[in-house]
Amino acid sequence: MIALQRHPIPYRTAFFARLLGILFLSFLAAPLTAQTKVSAFAQAVAEAAARDTEIAEFYRENGYQPIWTGSLSQTASRRTALLKALTAAGDHGLPAYDTAVLKTRLSGVQSMRDLGRAEVELSKLFLSYAQGVNSGVLTPSKVDSGIVREVPRKNGADLLAEFVRSDPAGYLKALPPKSPEYARLMKAKLGLDQQLANGGWGAPVAASALKPGQSGEAVIALRNRLIRMGYLSRSASQSYDVTIQKAVLQFQQDHGLTADGVAGPSTIDEINVDPEKRQASILVAMERERWTNFERGKRHVWVNLADFSTQIVDGGRVTFTTRSVIGKNQSDRRSPEFSDVMKFMVINPTWNVPRSIATKEYLPMLKRNPNAVSHLKLIDSRGRVVNRSSVNFNAYSARSFPFAIKQPPSNDNALGLVKFMFPNKYNIYLHDTPAKSLFGREVRDFSHGCIRLSEPFDFAYALLARQTSDPEGTFHKILNTGRETRVNLEEPVPVHLVYRTAVAPAKGRMNYRRDVYERDTKIWAALQNAGVALGAVDG
């Protein structure tokens, strides 16, 4: 990756605009027929675009007319707008665009053929920037198989056609996600750029744990770091006093830690995280925000796996939130990331044990003891309950096991008393659980992949409130029957399973979470390979 030349933006963009205009006019004045010039240019464009089907499609449709290298004011304004956007690409956490190579190539233009190649080069630069800033630099599933999200990328030919029909600067300005979160992340990114240029957050805290009342060098280091992070006003205190305790408490809340004001080992670990790592988390979050640059639904459910939380969002405002348990950090249990639509809930659900669990976990237990897991029923292919005493479980392998396993509705059902369905090929849904103690943990990855809710009844009331005047009464009337009952949602609700280790709230400081699945670590490595780098402010 080659850095941009250190000239002011207006100087560089004006230089390229003038250079291309002068080159185009000089070739028009050359002693060739107009038809020859057009043919040479068109052939050069066709050859240069041959390996890029979308660019080739665009130029075929527009009759191989130049959109960048002409002498008209429209082409000049497009060049100026594009080059200005490219020089600011780092603000979006995009790769640095090497316009120096283009400058060299343009300086060496000797013919209409050379100019045609330059035309296509500019279109490639445009599409690289436009698609990157609009829907992301990376393909999610290629980075981690658990990110099964479908990213709505715009077709390159369509992007070029839209650009030509639009005001260039306005079009490029409108390409990034319009979500408030993206704007806040960019602001945080630029602020941290400045902080890094000014020395970061100072020395780390050389202690495994600290508590109120203590004093010494480690407490001073804690105080100084909290000041640099913005959690504490300037202070000369050398003891762990009330002000430091309050600052630690706020820090813990912002980082998903147990908020007690005591700097235990996990709190010290998070306080000592380098600002460069936090900057990387912000850049990854911006990329992830580009992956979800689509209409999420006026009302939608937002499950942040990294935050172990589930929210209902109405008109951009969070109206309900609850703690969640996510898939265990194991290769076959991690919760995937995708979006779908919740269509119904099931009250008093039966647990249809997934075959993977039935064969990997329960079959070995039944081989040792046919009466194991007696709360589960064995079902044959005709839907009949099978008497275990008549089955030789040792005769079956995981592949040949012919039975289904089910748990009838009950207070002890693994799904609890209600589940929320957005039918998908991953067999993931939200549900209640009898294992309530897990919600008190700081890190909550314990499930087989589905999302368990701490307050499932309240979640159900919030969903039902759109279709009944007495959501709580309606829910409990069905619940009290003890019978499995499907309740359709009159207004289906989009559900988005996301993974954000950096979140920029509307008020307050940046929030960070641990990378429990190490997915963001992979994404950051992939972004670096693509040319993204941590920013710094000159000064």
C-alpha cells in the first residue's frame, strides 16, 4: 500500500482534473479523423474492461462514451469529486487509494488508447470506493463461516449509471450508511486518531487488581489512565477514592463488566487494552455497519451476540432490552450472524431435540443406561412413543439412529415456556430457559446456538401489545392451558443477529465488549490484508 502524496486535497484533485482535460483536448487536436479517435478510444476501453464484467456492461450500454476523461465540465466535476472522496477514504476505515500510480500513468499517456485505459482505471477506482464505502470491503462468509449474513451489494454497472445521472459530489456523499451509529463510529474513530497522535492513554496499570482505599504507584497509573480516557477530571489524588471508584464504575458499565467500582482482574485487563486495539474494534464495527446497510424495519429485534443482549427497537429507539445467553464458543455451537423475520411464538413449546444433540450427546448416554434422560421421549418414524426397554441402543450409530427425541411442554422444558420463531435453515430462534442463573454471569456463552432470553415473558408482552389490548392476559391465558400453542404475529418483525464489540451510543462514551468468538480479530486481520490501517493525525 502506497500512501497518498502529502499535497492538500484541492491541489491534488485540481491537478488531475487539469491534466485529464489537457490530455483529452490535445488528442482532439491531433491529426486524426474523429472516427479514428473514437474507435481507438472505444477499443481501448473495451480491452481494458474485458475482465470486469460490470464495467464492460456499463460501457457497452453507454456506447463507450467517456465519463471521466472528456473535456466537458461534467467529466471534470466527476474527477474532482472522486479524487476528493478517495483522499478521505481513511476516515471511513477504507484502504488507502494509491492515486500516485494513476498520476504516473496519466503523465505517460501518449495516445487515445492510453486515454481509454485511464478511463477504465478511474471507473475501477470509483467502484472500489463506492462498493467498499456502501456495503463493505470484505465478503463476511469468507472471513468466518459463522457470519452467514447476505450483504446487498449494488451492481457495478448500476452504480456507474446512477453516478453519471447524479450530482457527483452529492452522490458520493450519500454512499456511506446513513445510520446514526455509523456517523457516531466515524466521529469516535477520528477522535481516537487524535488521541493516538497525542500519545494515547498513557502507561498501563501494573497491578492484577485494585480496590477502594488503596494507594501507591498502581493507583496513580489507574487515575492517569482514566483521566486520559475521559472518565475522570484532572486530579492529584494518590489514593483510590470515591471519584476514582465512580469512574471505574462507569468504565465497567461501558465495557459490559460487573459494575461494582472495584478494579478486579477483568476490569484491569480491559483498562489496559491498548487504544490501537480499540481503534481496530471501531474500524471493524464500521465495516460491520456497512454490511447491514439496508432497511432494518421500523420495528425490529436487535441481538448483539458480543453484548449478550436482545433489544426491541421502535423507530430508532430501544423500547425493550434483556440479557441473553448465546451459543457456546465451540466450533459447532457458536451462534451465527444473519437476519430473518419473526413470524410467530410458541407458548408451552415441545423441544424437538436437534439430531446433532440427539446423536452426539444423548445416544451415548442411552447406550450406557437406557433409562437415562427419562424426561425425554423417544419417537419412531410414525410419530409413536417408543418403549425404551424394547430398544437395543448399542445396535445404533450416530448415522443409523432411527428415532427422534422430544421433550413435552413443562416448566423444566429446555426451551422454557415460550419460544420465538423466525424460521431459518440454521434452526436458530429465541427462547425461554429454566437455567436462570446463567444470566448473572459476565460472559454468557452456554447454549447450543439459540438465543436464551432472561425476560422472555416481557419480550412476549411487548410483541403482543401490537395486536391485543391485554398482552399479558392473553399470554397467560394460553400459558395456563399447558398445551403447546402457536400464536402468529399480525405484524412480522425483522430479527438481526449481529456481533458488535464496539458500539457508539447516542449519549456517553464508546462502549466496548470482549471478542468472545474472536470474529472481530479475524475481520481486522482481513481488513489489514486489504490495505486498511490505523489512522493518525498529522500535527
